[in-house]
Amino acid sequence: MKTKAAHRTLTSPRDYAAAVLAEPSLERRQGLMERCPADWREMVEEHVRSAFPKVNAYRRHQRERAEGSKQKPPAAPRRQDTPNVTQHRKSEPEVGNAALARLRASVQGVQ
């Protein structure tokens, strides 16, 4: 959403309302409303009245997102029950080879 008023000619009530909503200064917003043609003023006021809460909600949302992104997420809890990887016993090749031989024998017996 733009925060600066556009520097172009305002040719419709919606253009005036958009310029008023984009203006951060209250005095400038009032000046824009005074420069608005009298036959459009009621429509412009209605546009501004209906859109101003939405603009404020959007700005609040953006501000909260910016604040939230500055905060670090909480650290993940450390697990204490995991075994230490370096304390594993070394495998015994004889045991593994014997298990593989039994598996091969059972597979050959099935075929």
C-alpha cells in the first residue's frame, strides 16, 4: 500500500479518496478534502469512511509482521535420551557373515 499521495490530477471521487487515505498528515488530508469539488465531497467522505478501518487494519498487520520478524524463534529443546554416536561397539564381521549365510540358505531353500 502506498504511503505517499500520488502527484497526478484527481479526476474522480475514488481518486480523491485514495489520495486522502494515502496522506499521512491530518492537515494535508483536510486540505485535500477542502479542494475536493463540492458535488463529489459526500461520495469521497463515504469512500474514506468505509476504507479507513481497512487501511488501519492493514497498517497494523504490517507493523505486527515487522515486529514478529525481528523476534527470534524459541530454541528447539535438546533431547537428552539419544545415545552417543561415538559409543557404538564395532561390528563383528563373523556374526554378520553368518547371518547373511543363513538368509541365503533360507532363500535358496524356498526357490
